[in-house]
Amino acid sequence: MIGAALLVSGTILFIVGLNLGGGQFPWGDAHALGPLVSGLITLLAFGVYETWGTKVGILHHDLFKGVTRRQRASFPIFCILFFCEGAIFFATAVWYPVM
């Protein structure tokens, strides 16, 4: 519950800072830097909490433990595959209605 709250709030603050910077406000303005920096700090707190604050969290610790090199390499491979799946879904959702 704590990890999910940190992840959601950090992501929202970071995205709000990215949206405000360079558009409504200059990048050096406090209105853009405030959410951006606090979002990064919250995401850093999420990483610290998931690593040392809980035994079972959003990112299960057994994903990063491996006896052999092949077992340690499986998690990044799955992340790359999930990224490809999301890119294909996004392309289909955006471009299929246009055709």
C-alpha cells in the first residue's frame, strides 16, 4: 500500500512538472521545478522503500536474485518484451482508427 502510494504520487508529480515546464512556465520557474523535483524525490523514496522497507512489494525481490547469469538476465529481457508489447498496443490504438 505504501509502495503503491509512493509510486503513483511520484509519477503524477513528475508528469505534471514535465507538462508545466517549457509550456505554461519556463523550466527554471518554481511552478515547473517544484512538482518535477518532488516527483523525483518521491520516486527515489519508492525505490528505497521497495528495496529495504518491505519484503514483498510491487517489485518482487526474487526477480532480481538469481543463482546463474541466465536467471539474472530474465527480468531485463521481460522488461524489453513488455515495452515492445506496449509500443505495439499504442501504435494499434492510435493508427488503426485512422485507417
